[in-house]
Amino acid sequence: MVEPSKFDPFGEPVTMADTAESARASRWLTRTGASVFWALVIAIVAARAVYFEPGVFNGLDGALAFAQSLFAAL
């Protein structure tokens, strides 16, 4: 039985040994990239949790102060 030929996107024939080797490299790169991505996500979330100041993002106080200064100007 003849093995089916595989072709790359440009129409060049690809040998089976190259395909297995590139698949292994592709899996390794995928796992490495995903690991780096999730490590960065965890580091960023942890840093935000450590350095978070609760009063900084309180928008209601700023909006009320703006409304009071607007009414005082009228």
C-alpha cells in the first residue's frame, strides 16, 4: 500500500519524518507559549492584588464632588 503524499501550503511535498519532527516541535512550542502566558497572567493578577488600594477607584465620591462643585458654580 502506498502512503499518501502530504504537501505544505505552497504545494511542496513533505516527507513523513519532517512531519513527525515538526509536530513534536509544534506541541513543545504550544505548551511553552501557553505556560509563559498563564505564568504572566498569574503574576499580573498577584501583583494587582498585592498593590491594590481600595480607595483609588471609588468613582462615586468623585462624581458626587463634581456634582456639588457644579451646583455650587450655578
